[in-house]
Amino acid sequence: MYEGRALGQDQRFGIIEMMVIVAAAGFVVLGTYARPLRGAGRLGDTADSRLATVLAVADHGTWYIDRPIDGPPNPFEQRTIDKVMIEAGGKPRILSSKPPMLPLLMTAEYAALRGIFGWRLVDEAQAIDEDGVESIVRFMSITLIGLAYLVTLIYFARTLRFVVDDPLVRLVCLFALAFCTQLWGYSTNINNHVPAAAMVMVSLYYGLGLSLGKLDPSAWRFALFGLAGGMVPALDMPAGIFVAAAGALLFRRFPMPRLFWAAIGAAVPLAVHFAINISITDAMLPVQTRGDLYLYEASYWRVPLGVDALNEPKGAYLWHLTFGRFGLFSLYPITVLGVVAAAWAVRRRDLPHRTLLLGGGASFAILLVYYAYSTNNYGGQAFGFRWFIVAMPVLLLMAGPYLESFRRRWAWLIVALLMSVSFYSAWQCTTTPWAKNVEWTTEFMGKTY
């Protein structure tokens, strides 16, 4: 519940909401231990690329994941394709292509785990310590990813109360986010998207709460909006569009002295993010925005394979990342209600939260166009289009006011059908989050290769 609101008549639904979040927490722990991690290549690039950085920073004090020719190689660098080459000190050096903020947090945890429990990524011979890696990755998955999943749910529930009065609608939306989206499947393994979604929801809670007059305009709330909002582009740069939209609402309502605190909060993570980039690449922007760095002589990306080698027409690609074989709305159709809500707001000028719905719809449209024109591989070896994870809480937040207008039983039967399909896709994602062509949609829409 948001600050200052009494329990009131929806107390029972508040308890059920807590039960949904507790159930999600139980899955985080059990799901994290459901799959074996041992064996070469089991972790996949999503963890290996970051672990290469963790090992380099923790053991050698450098962000470069290659080693001198006379030293033992970084074993995680050898089994990842997510890396780039830059010139540093007149020499070619290898970096992970993953944004640096999450590896920095992982490094801090690794240093603590090594000091307390003696868990190590490599043994004395600089070979991968499989037992140590398994323990380390499981712990990081729970604390950095699983906890972010729960934070997303908690702040989603709190933010939803700003725009939806019906407790049943709020419960439906919360359950949908917890168990009918990709967040469920990706809550138990290393990735940037779930932590970014958590920071999006924290920033929206403070941004919308302040803009709507639901929260007292204290300086610390503006600072927390900025802090969470600054973390978003540091974790998942395109997701910053949602923070920018919330910031625009704040700018309309409050004068600059108030927004100064938001700027101070945002400066903290962004300063760290930019400082790391400048120190290792002499540029502020992350390496994933510089495609030329991927094309060094020995790079996998010079001659990519499988899904990474796709060259589909943009129209076909747009279709398949929305309503096609890897589509957000085909796999998780409950999220389409957010788009319908935005269209509803275009037609209805008297809606109480029209500005929020239009802003959310415009932000998602920008994100959609960006990914449609700047990517070609549906997120690589992943279940569904994983880059839309950050948009799912926003779409369901937009769906709330629309669902509250439903008065007919047949409309709720459609919602139940959409949730059933979404739940099945989300469950399937929990079993194979890092795989390709395993989505149920590929059975009748065909595979990519």
C-alpha cells in the first residue's frame, strides 16, 4: 500500500496480494535451484560474459577480460561470444559487451562471498571451480535478480493503487505480472532486464505518486525517483524512455528547486556508469552502442550463426516480435490490454488518467520502433523477446484503469483466456529461459532457422 493510505475495505485483497508476492518469493528460491549449473557452457553467455568481468575486476583490478599472452586465460572469456575489442594503451583489449553496472554489483557480492564462505570462481590452476561457480551464481541469481523481481511486484502493487480503486482488478493485474509475463521465467537467472524493470517500477511509484499528489513532495522522494531512474539506463538503456516520461510529468507539476533533488539522485548511478565507460573506453556511451567494436578479426559476430544471422524484412521482424512466433502479444496476450487502454485514451478525452495512458502508450511505441529497427535476432538464444521485459509492468499498469471499466461477464471471460495463455507461456519460459524455437507459437508459425 502507498504511504498514508489506510487498509479500509480492501484489507482482504491486500492480504491476498501479499500471498501472491510470497508465492513469487518461494518460486525464486525453488526455481533457482531447479536446474543444474555444472558443466562447461551450462551457464550460457548471459552469465559467462559477466563472470569474466567479475573475475577480471576482483582478481586483477581491470575491466579487460583478456590476459597477457604469458598468463593463464580468463576461462569465462573463452566461452562467451558477448565481448568486444577496443584499443587501450596502444594495444587491442577485450571487454564484455554487457553494461557494467550489474557486473560491478556482482563483483561486490563475489568479494563478500569469497571472504565469508571461501567460494571462488577459479581454482589455483585458474580453471573454473564448478562447485564455487554454482554456489556463487545461485546466490547472485536470488539476491540480484530474484529480489529485483519481488521489488517489481511490490512497487507495482503500490503504484497500481494510485490509478485503480477496485481491489479485485489490482489483484488480477498483480497476479498477471507475477506469473503471466517473462519476469517469472527470468527471475531465477542472471540478466539485466529484471533489475531494470524493478528500477522502472520504483521510479514510476515516486514519479507518478508525486505527479498525482498521492505522495508528499519531500526532497527525499524526488531523490529516490532520480536514483532509481538513473539506474534504469545504466542497467538497460532503452528502458530509460519510461523514466523520461515520468520525469516529464514531474517537470510539468513542480518547479526546478524540487527537481534538483531528482537530478542529484540520478547523478549517483549515472556518474558511476559513465566513469566506468570513460575509464575503459574513453567514451561515455556503453560499448553495445558501437557496432564496430564487435567486428574484430576473431569475433563470432563477423560470421554469426543461427538466429544471430537473421536478415528478415523489417515488416516480418516487427510482426514476429509483437504478434508472431516470438511476439509479446502472442505469448503474453494479457499485456495487449495496455495497448488497448492507450487506444481507449485516444478516443476518450474525459478519462481521469488519460495523460498517463497516452504517455505510457507513446513510450512503449518508441521502444517498439527502436527495437524493430536496431535489432535483428529477437534477443538471441532466449525465450520470447526478452528486451520487452521492462515494458511488461508498464503495460499492465496501463491495463488496470481499462479493466476497472469492465462490467460484462463475457469481457472477464476474455481476460481469463488471455491470462491462461500468458500463464502457459510464462511457465514454459521458466523451464527454458535461454533457448530458441521452443516457444509453443513456433509449432504452427514455424521456426526461425
